[in-house]
Amino acid sequence: MDDLDDLDAPHPAATGLDHRILAALRAHGADPRVGGAARALSWAGEHGALWLAAGLVGAAADGARRGVWLRATALTAGAHLASMGVKRIVRRPRPSHVEPLVRTAGRHSFPSSHAASATAAAVAFAALGVHAAPPLAAAMCLSRLVVGVHYPSDVAAGAALGALTARAGARWMREGAHGARGSARD
């Protein structure tokens, strides 16, 4: 069976409740305001762009914590890259029972890379006092369901991967703060 055949075959991990939740949330995308907002969030989160840009702006604007911001941004990029690696292994096809509102960069859906980078950024940037990051990340995750390109379990797995990546790198991120303070004293 080639890759194109895989796209049409139902995936055993994406059945029942996953399908029903996705169909219900995708139906909300019929509202032009909801669909438009979901498309905008999906576009902004492509390849982690929103989060990487926010991290670089934070690093430029907050010179005292530049190293911490750069490490938080690196953790966000790392979560995105890890999710892409998992996708290549799992190769779960994207949902085919709903009409998507956006095009996707790839054919595989598990885990959601948008959710991985958004959640990693939410955890890392919240540690820097950016309290808007977690609700924006949650909206980003939800947008992937509204636009119909991920199952809820894809988004949950991506969010878990992002949170684990950021938490695993929290100590390294804090070391960036100590390095910045140390270099400021030199």
C-alpha cells in the first residue's frame, strides 16, 4: 500500500468520539466570524511562526532577559520539530470526514505541530510573565479542530508534547537568566 492509499483508510486510533468531537467543532467553522478567526490562527501558527516571532520580539525588547527569551523560543522550536518527527513515524492521515477550511503543509496529523509549538510557547512564555500566551495557545489548539485538519487526540498529543518539551527545558531556560545576570556583572 502506498502513501496515497493510507490517506483514504480509516485510522484505528481516530474513531468514535474523536470523529464526533471534530465534526461538532468543525460545524462551528460555518459561522464566518468563527471560521475566519480559526483560519487566521491556523495561518499565524504555521511552522510555529507566531510563537517564534513573539519569542524573538521578547528577546529584542527585554535585553535583561534576552538569553531566557532565546532559550524559551528554542524550546518552542524544539517542540515543533519533535512533533514533525513523530508525524513521520506515526503517519496518521488527516481527517477525511469533514471539509477542511485551510490547506495543510503535510498529509499527516498526529500530533498537531500547531498545538505542540503553541503549548510549549504558552508554558515557556508564561514563565516570563506573558499571561496572554496560555489563552492564545488554547485558541490556537482549538482552531485546528474548527478548521477540520486535526482530530482532538492529535491536538491533545501535540499539546502534551509541547508542555513536556517546555517543562523538560525549564531548568535550561532558567540557566539563561543566570548567564545573563552573570555577564551583566562582568
